[in-house]
Amino acid sequence: MATNLILKNASICSMAVGELGYAPSTPQDILVVGGKIAQIVPSESNAFATQESMSDHQVVDCSGKLVTPGLIDSHTHLIYAGNRANEFEMRLKGAAYTDIAAQGGGILSTVRATRAATEEELIELALPRLDGLLSSGVTTVEVKSGYGLTLEDELKMLRAAKALENYRRVRITTTLLAAHTVPPEFKDNADEYVDLICNTIIPRVAAEKLADSVDVFCESIGFTLEQTERVFQAAIKYSLSIKGHTEQLSNMGGSALAANYGATSVDHIEYLDLAGVKALSENNTVASLLPGAFYFLKETQQPPIELLREHKVPMAIATDLNPGTSPFADLTLMMNMSCTLFGLTPEESLRGVTCHAAQAIGKAGSRGRIVEGYDGDFTIWNIEHPADLSYQVGVPRLSKRIVAGELCHDSF
Ligand code: NIG
Ligand code: FE
């Protein structure tokens, strides 16, 4: 297999720092060596002529196509069993998401199905969803646990998530979300469950290197601010980075708490207020917008986009792919929704699935931009202008995905 790659005549959206990198470049040639971007030069220089003739260099002609960084879906719950179409029907008849959860449905119904599944079954169930993401141009996917809620079931979910790299050409990052909801065994003693997370689950996950981050659903149907803080402290003790499901259904102050503990991102944030926005800005925490969940729950509270812009908080956009609130396996659909529902520009939306998504998963220095030294992950599109990605839905535009300099021969 060729380990080195040359992309020729590439019109690039590099997403380089600042205002630069959105407008497509003049034709460039990109040399990828050992999975990393080694050099980018104007095509007219013909600088890689020698390498092109060598047999260990694969050459891809990108004439007439647009090349972006490989898209990053920075927030998913890709691993789960079961199906919640029945709850969708209940909600359409008037039941609230929080009521369904309070009656033992919602997240807990997926917990029952996920506990009953084997690791192999979870992988098999996740692959079609993963293929949906990949066919929308994704090369990196963050995957959370959170439907196991016992030590063994959380480990099973994280192992299944990591194993996806053996089945598809994709990079997976994993997040422990044991603090997703209080499991039935601890119904009247959430604090004891938090003890289990802090004293047993986090240490074991860290020891087995099964997660990069720890996440908490800080909400009335999730965990209190105090419980959230305990989980963050345990995560930091074991050198895991932190993230939050915060300010989704109410304003509890979870985003500011997470930011003050150095969170890479806080996600949902429809109810985020000015103090929260300032905390994100001061701590360089990414605001992750999840328009699929906003749309599917028919929410009306808009995330504070204008304040985020004013305070220069980077905004990521992700699918939140999950069975209850965002059953959507298409990242470009989320780009479209971020523009139509939240008023983002197509440029902000592309940054949201490239450089800002990379920052949300702690990879700002290596992914999400086409610059020398970064990972050789690219998505090649049959379009002329990047706004097309936010504009059309359901029209196939993907030409090729490249992960670590390897051309993916996808067959979705
Ligand atoms: O990101 N907010 C909490 N967790 C998921 C929903 C999970 C579910 O309903 O199964 C979310 O929206
Ligand atoms: Fe989520």
C-alpha cells in the first residue's frame, strides 16, 4: 500500500487560522508523507514531479474538485441498541421528552437495550450509522458511552466504539459519559452512583485507555452542578479532558463550571447566558451547537449566537447522533440546519465541522485544517464553492475521503 500521497490541482479550503482559508485557493499540490501533510505548493511549480514517478507515491488528481479538511463529527452517541420510534410517536401526540424520561423511557429505554447487547452486536448496529456519517464526508468521529451505566456496560460501549476503526477507515475518539442519567439501581441515591463513576469507572477507563474525555449531562433529568463538579475533578485527577452536555433544557450554570475546569467543549447550550459565554471565552472552550436535537425536540430557545460571536467563542457543529433526540447520520445536514435554524453563515458552519470541531475534541494542533504538519485527512467534493455543503441536502457531493494519507475506497 502506498504510504505517501500527492493531491494534484487541488482547490483548497484550508480553514487556516483567522479569516483565511475559506475562499477556495488557486490550484495547489499537496504532498502527504507518513500520514501527515508535508508540503503544499502551487500546482504550476510542478515541485513534486520526482515523487510522482516513484511507485510508493499515490497520485490523486483533484482538478475541478474542492478539497476541505476531513470533516469531524465532534459529538455523537453512535453506539447503542434499540430504537425509539415509539417515543417519537408519543411526542407527536403531546408527551414531553422530560416526561418520557421521568417515566423510565428516554435514555433509560436505550440503556436496557444496550445492556442486553454484546460488544459485537453494538458494533454491527453502529456500522450503518457510521456509514451515513462517512458518506457525508466525515473522517473523524467522537463517540460517547452513556447507555451502559454500569462499569462493564460502559467499558463494553467504549470498546465497541474504538473497534469501529477496525471495520472502516475512520478515526474515532471516545468519551466516557457514565454521568448521562442516574441508572435505576441508584434511583434514590444519585450521589452513590457518582461515587461509582469517580472511584471505579473513571480509574478503570483511564487505566485501560478507553476514553480521551469525560462528559456529564448537567440537567434536571441528569446531574446537579455539585455532582457534575465531582465527576470533573475525578476526570482531571486521571488526566482525562472534560466536556459537558450543558444548558440544553434549562440554565444550570454547567457550561461555566465546565469551562472553569478547562473543558474542551460544552455542548447544546441553548440556555447559555452572558456569564456562561464569558466563561467560555476566558477559557478557550468551544461552544458546540447541536441543531439536530434542537430541531427534533422542536425547541424554541435559540443558542446565543450573537454573544458567542461578540466574545469570539469558537463554534463547533455536530450531529449528536443518538436514538432519542437526534437520529441523524449526516453532518452536512447539520451544517444546513445550523444556518437555517441558528443563523450561522456557511463559513461558520464549515469551521464548525473542521477546525473548531478539532478543537472541541482536543485536536486543534493536528486536525481540521489543511496546513503543513497536520494530519493528512481530507474530504474531496464534487462542488465548486464550500457554501454548497450547507446549501444542498441529500445530493451526493462526496468524491473521496482520505484518512492519514490513505485513499478510502468506500462503498456506502
Ligand atoms: O445529547 N442530552 C442528553 N443526551 C442526548 C440524548 C440522549 C437520548 O435521549 O438518548 C443528547 O441529546
Ligand atoms: Fe449528546
